[in-house]
Amino acid sequence: MLPTRLLAAVALAVLTGCGPFHVRDGEPGAGATDGGGAAPTTQTADPAPRRDSRSAPAAEPGPAPTPAGGGSGPDATVPTPGRERPSGTEDPHSSAVREYVAALAASSDPDRMRAGLAEAAEDSPAHTYLLHHATVARAWADGDRPRDDAEVTRTDAGYRLCRDTAEEGYWGRDRDADRHCVELTDFTHDDGRVARFRVDGDDPSGTLVEGGDTRVGSGGVEATVVTAYRPVGRSVLVVTLDISAADSADLGLPSAVYRTLDGERRRAELAAGRYELDAGTSTSAALYFPDSHPGGSVVVTGCLEECSALIKLALPVS
């Protein structure tokens, strides 16, 4: 028989839902709001601690509601009213998803973001999506303009991530907005790791490219395309590169050009990364091209120290 004080403490913990998430507006049981409602309450704490073992997923905080189809326990969830979970999707708040989203939100720490790739299935859209955002974060950090972490809110169907984007040149339906939010839903798993999900209801894989197979060199400078992504609902193509230099070099990242599938040229409207490389150093770069899609090629120029030789790197984005 447990002591009365211990029983009372356990009951209090169950009623308050102590755990890695705090219940906030937009979370299950907290009155979720849609995009037209008030600004979501954000989660400032780390969304998920690291797991010690994949075979023992962490329990959800507090008692979970029983889904319409039956079942109970910490992993049971209730689908959003009026919207059934697509066939093959799984618990949107599983341990793997929580840790994946925590890594995706950690924009101020690119190394932590890359560590989160352990929660993504290899060769999956989820892996490429996180790799892209980690490389973008690294490019901004390399250029001495580190990004802030995204704000995370748990929803019935998954998570909402919001970040300030005014300085990052995002265009499209929210061109004039200084804050952009995305809804991540319909998560699927492969061998316990996150494989796919939807962004604002759409599959992002159609405009998401992972490169790394082709490395181009010029004047002792080498570069490869890491990723390219045209975000859902926006008209900008963000291309990320890994660039290294054997000798000191100046990179013309702001003057980078994208050649579209139609042969048109788009100059980067924004560039992140180091513009000057010392011998034996490298940088990540993020280049933002308006009105573009994957399938073209990016051209970066520059010169070696004191412009003793010109550099021209042309890389396919496919």
C-alpha cells in the first residue's frame, strides 16, 4: 500500500499533466486555434529530451484521451474533429516525432539540428527537410548572423512552428509578413524513425532536393549542392551549398545566379554564409532565388586572394 502522501503526489502529477510539454493554446485539450485565430502561445522549453533507447519511447505527459477507434494509454490521440488521419500515418506525438521537431526548431544551434537527423529515416523526405533547415541555419551562423530558434506549439494533429523571417527574404503569399508559421501533420515512420509528413497540408517532397553527389571545382575552390527547397506556398527557391577553399578566396555569394529550366537567369535576392575564406577553410551557404524551382543550376563566382585568378562554379540543382 502506497503512503497517502505519495498517492496524493501521483494524483496531482496526473491531473496537471507534468511532462516534457506544457499544455498551451493550440494543444490537445487546450482549445486549438486555426490560422485565423489569435497568435499561438509558444513553447519556450525544449520540446523533447533525448531518448535513451529507440525501443522504449518516452511516455506522453499526463493521461491521454481515448481515440474514436478505441485504445488508451500515453500514445493514444484523438484525430482533429472533421479530419481523419490518412491511412498509414501514425501518432503525431510519438517520441521520434517530438525529438525530430525539437531538432527542427533549434535554429540557433545547427549542430543540434544535425544531431536530430538520427530521428529521421535515411533517404526520406523527413531527412532531407531537416538537413536543409540545418544547413540554412549553419549558413547564417557562418555569416555571423545566427538565427533564433523557432517557436513550437503542439496541436491535435502535430505541431506548429513559427519563426521570424523578415530578414530572410521569404516571398509568396506572406511576402510582407515578418513571421511565418507552418503546420506539420500526418507523420509516418520507417523502423521507428520519422519518414514523411505534410507541411500546411501539402507533401513537401515534390520541391525538395538533396544533392551531394556532384562536387565542382574552380581555382582551388570546391562546392557541392547540399539541398534545395521551394517552401510550400512560397515562390522562393532556397539552395544550400558546401564550399571549401584550398587557398584564400573571396566569394561573390550575393551575385550568385540561378539558371532556370527555361534558361532564364535569377539573381539571388539574399545570401547567407562567409564571403571570405582563408586557405583550408569552408562555409555553408544559403542562396535565395525568387520565382524558381529545382531542376536548374546555380552559378557562384569569385576570385582568389587579390584576384590573382577568377572562380566560377556551376552546380546542377537536381
